[in-house]
Amino acid sequence: MSLKINEDTCIGCGVCQSLCPDVFEVGADMKAHIKDGADESASCVDDAMNSCPTGSISKD
Ligand code: SF4
């Protein structure tokens, strides 16, 4: 499984970071990024995916 942020659609709102701060952070570029060494299976990842207003978080 690989967690991805679509940087073309991410608006940097910070919802993912608020819900799951160990996994997501919004960078100076105002795009969300997956933190190094993040536990991508954390339960809050699904909350962030479901709450992202632009549907920019995906797993494949
Ligand atoms: S919740 Fe979605 S739009 Fe907002 S910062 Fe995270 S990935 Fe980007």
C-alpha cells in the first residue's frame, strides 16, 4: 500500500494534518506531504482521506 497526495488538487487546508499529525504535514509550499517514516496504516489516515475537501489523499 502506498499513500499519496495529489499535489495538483491539494489546497493546503490542513485538515489532514489536524486529524492525523503523525502522518501528514502541510509544507511551506502549502501542499500536504507524508512525513518520513509515517505509519501509513494508522487509523486516522482513513479519517483524513474521508475528510479531505478535495479528495486529494489516496491509497493504492
Ligand atoms: S486535507 Fe486534502 S486539501 Fe487539505 S491539506 Fe490535506 S490533502 Fe490537501
